[in-house]
Amino acid sequence: MTENLLDSVHINFDSGSLWVMNLVLGLVMFGVALEISIKDFKPLWLKPKSLVVGLLCQFVLLPALTYLLVLFIEPMPSIALGMFMVAACPGGNISNFISYLAKANTALSVSLTAVATILAIVMTPLNFHFWSMLYAPSLNLIQEISISSVGMFKLVSLLLGVPLLLGMYVNYHRPVLANKMAKKLKVVSLLFFIFLVLIAFYNNRVIFMDYIEYVFWIVLIHNLIAFSTGYSIAILFRLPKKNVKAITIETGIQNSGLGLLLIFTFFDGLGGMALLAAFWGIWHIISGLTLAAFWNFKFRLKETLA
């Protein structure tokens, strides 16, 4: 009975806060784009193998494996929709910072974030609708809500595409200014975004405490699958170690902030979806930093023994 209720529970998040959240996520993306230069892409276009593998993991394999996981564990429909939403999102903004800590190929990480963000304008709505409609329980729920795929496409374009292009434009014409702005803007806007999410948590703390048990292990397993997918596929293609690390992190760190905004906008904060995306947003930072610390420790140990 409790499980069925979660499919009808809605997280309270007023329209004013939602607009602020939209603006802050746009600023986060703008801050990321300020550090992206066209010249950063040149080595990857000359040797695109790592870039293609990273995008394959993120937009093809992770959504497909998410679907298989959903078939295996058969979660309640709203949680399944949350899993499909998270898997459909591009890499998270914090992935570049984690790649830096992990001694990964940071240029590849930034490039993957940039290209994945551009592709997400089409791929996020497309992947979400495609996989969620293959799972009958989530299909029924989507039909009840009757969301607009065109509307989702427009919002993703505004949230990701416009800030990315503006940031790269500033970087191209005023690189020194862009570098100064990026250091402050990305940190401040990301902290503010986290603050807004925490407010949503606090205002809905009773719901989160009552239902967190339904998503806790699902998020841990789902996130582990994401990291494992990036790592194993990169190893399979015999990529350099730094590139393996970058692809692993980019696949395991998803832009759950974007997912939350889409959930609040198009699904009215549907309980299972919002709960899963919010907990993923917390957990992937913990798991990502833990992985980075492990790789950093191995790197320093190797240097010490050398």
C-alpha cells in the first residue's frame, strides 16, 4: 500500500523557487562553458576514439543497462521513471572537478561534458521517452500525466544550450575575463543550487524520511553500474589510463540537477522520481569523490615507489 502511495506523492516546490532553480542551473552551465575553448576539442577531433567511447557509454549503454536493471528489480513506476530520467541526463558539472582530483584526463572530461551537454538537448528527452515507454508500468504513468516531449526539448535547450554557447562565446572573445569569472561563478552557482535542493529536502523532510528506503539501494546499485559501464568499456577499447578514469567518472556522475528540474516542471515533483534523482545527486558526489581519492592515492603511491 505504501509503495503505491509513492507513485501519487508529489514533492512541494513552488513556482518561484523553480524559476530560481532554472536560473541557477543555467548559471552553473555558463560557468562550466567559460572554461571551454574551441582549441580544447582539436586533439579529440584528431583522435576521437575516447570521445566516441565516452558518449557511447553515456547515451547508449547506460540507458539500456538501466532498462535491464528496471526489468530485473521491477521498482514502482515512479522510481523507474526517476531511473530513466537520471540515465538520460548528460554528465554532471562536478565531474570535471572529480576528474581533476582523480588525475584523469581533465581535457577529455571537459570535452565530454561539453559535447554531451549539446547532444543532451536532443538525447535526454529522446532517451527518457524511448526507454520509459518500453516499461509498461512507467508507460501507464506517463500516459496518465500526459507530458509534452516538445516542451521538454525546449526547456533542455534553454537550460543547457544557451548558457553553453554564451560561455564559449565569452571564452573565445575574452579568455582572461572568462577564466576569472569561471573560478567564482561555477563554485558560487553550484553551492546556491545545492542550497535550493536542500531547502526542497527540508520542506519535504517527512516524505523523504518515510520513503528513502525505497530508493537507497537502487541508487547505490544504479550508480555502481554507471561507473562500471564507463570503466569496463574504456578498458575494452584499450584506452590510456587517464582516459579510462575520465570516461568512468563522466558515466557515473550524471546531471541530476537537470533531472530534478525536469521532474519538478513536467511531473509536478512526482514522489518516486524526485526522491531518486535527489538522492542520486547526493550519492554520486560521495561515490565520485571516494573513487577520486582512491585513484589519487594509487597515483601518489606509485610516485613514491618510483
